[in-house]
Amino acid sequence: MLVRMSSSVIVLLALIADRSTAADSANEIPSAATVAKEPKRPSTLAPTVTYLELWSFLHAKDAELPKVLYIPKAPDEDDSAAEPPEPPSWLTSAAMAYKEGRKYKVKFAVVAAKDAARVAKRFGHDEERLPLLIGCQMNGDAGGTAHTLSRGEMIAGGGATVKSVKAFAGELVSGSLTNEGEGATPLPAFPEPTRPRKQSSASLEEFTHESLPLSCYENAARPLCVLAVLGQPAGQGCPSAVGRLAQKFRNDKNVGFGCVGAAGQKEFLNAFGLSSAELPALLAVKGGKRPRMARMPGTLTDELAPATAFVDGLIGGGTSFSRLSDGLPSLEPPYLLDKDEM
């Protein structure tokens, strides 16, 4: 018998089928290929350190604490791109025993496998002996003593290994491991992290009639003032040669550099024994009760070697100064100068 179903019944059956299919899809277990691999978090109990990080691990933070280093087997050439292995469970179990809250009694670390052979050699061991467990006692002066746990105790396995490592760390804490004991060797040196040298900023200023006495003649912080006397009006700045010279000697705190535009400054030039034809000239002046000056032979050019030799002689004491009996001259304000002379 033919049964006719209404359109509403057909729609209801279709909805039930769709929901059943969706539920089945939700309950499916995704394959390993479709699951994104979660990155492993580095161990805080036994972090991995590279060869270049060993100095900081041993001597920087918590420098006074004993350190335990696990040096694993060096990877084969085929495994060079493999992920670094997790620290052995027996190592983290032993490390847990020497951590109370956020405080440590012993710091543990695992040497990066790629550096294992190199680090082992620094401790005086061949690569064939890996893996190794090294205990380090610090002496507070980037040195100390290294102790090696016997291989038999380390590879015993299970709870026996944990017990041996705990006891080994305990001896490091108590100091019962002596410098002359079996397996004791001086702690090898590792390269310190590079520290960029802080460079001083170059001292360079175009002096005016107001700033010359204060910033050059009477500058107690930089009592030696190297002064470029230029045949140009004030306000045009110092030439690049003076800037390069100041940059070269920027770390010498006693020397300041500057320039003056001396066009039309006849009295100023005469006081230094200069004529306009001899400009630009490089001078060195010292203020105080007995003001003195020195002059670089020739004129100032873009060639830095003569100026460098002049300043080197000033700093090293090889350059003689002449006394200025009339004192150090002043600059006339630009508005008082004869415009025709400029």
C-alpha cells in the first residue's frame, strides 16, 4: 500500500538526519596528521643552556649557588636538525628536591646537545664518555671546582639514579666534596657574554662671543680645549674635519672640541699670533691663572692625520704650550664688527 507522507514530515526527517551526521562528525577522533603539534615548554627545573650561555649560568645570577650540569650524548649528523630532548626525569626529580617555592639551593641545567662534545672537552672529558653529570662549586671569582658523578651511579636507572643525584647535589651544598677529592678539577673558563662598550658622545660646539669663555676657556670638566679658528663669519658651524676629530677622541673626558668663525676678528687673531691668510688653524688652549696655547703646524684640512697627531701630542705631553701674557682673547659680537671686514 502506497503511503503518502506530507511535506512537513519529510522536512522533519531531513533535519533529524542532518543532526545525526553532525553529531557523528563531532565525535570523530582527529588523526595525528590533523592535530597541530603544541610547542614544548622549556623546563624551569633543568633548562637547556648553550656553550655561550654557560658563563652566565655559572657566574651571573645566583653565582654563589652550586650548579649541576647534565651533558647528554652529542647528536649524530643525521639528528642535527632534531628537536632538543627533554631533560631526563631523574634529573628534574632531583632538581625538585632542591627548590623551595621560588628559591633554589642548587641550580640544574642541561647542556644543549649540539654543544655537548665541546663542553665535555672543556671539563676534560672525551665525547665517548657522554652522558656525564658535572657538579660545580663556585668560589665567587668566576672560578671554582668541578666534580664528576661516577657513570655507574648516573646510569643505575630509576629511583637509584634519583637517589645518587640527590646525594651528589647535597654534597655540593654541604661542601663535603673537597678540591683534592677524586674527580675534582678546576672549573674551566667559558667565554663571557659580550658587553657593548658605552661610548661617550662627542664634545663639539661652535663657540660664540658669549659661550667661548665659559665652554672653552673656563670649562673645568674639559680643561683642554681644542679650537678650530675659521676664516668664516660666526654661525656657519664647524667643518666635518673637526667633527671627525671630536668623534675620534670622544672617550677622553678632559678634552673638548669646538670652532669659532673668526672673519673680521682682527684682535682675536692677533692675540693668537694668527693672520687671516693662515686660517683655518687648529689651536689648543688652557685657561686658568696662567693661560697657554699650542698651535698645530700648517692649516686645518680634511686630512685627519696631522690633527690626530697634534691632539695625541697634547694628551701624551709631547706638545709644548706657549704662555699668553695678555690672557685669552675675546670675540667681538657680530653686530659690532665692520661688515666690510667680514
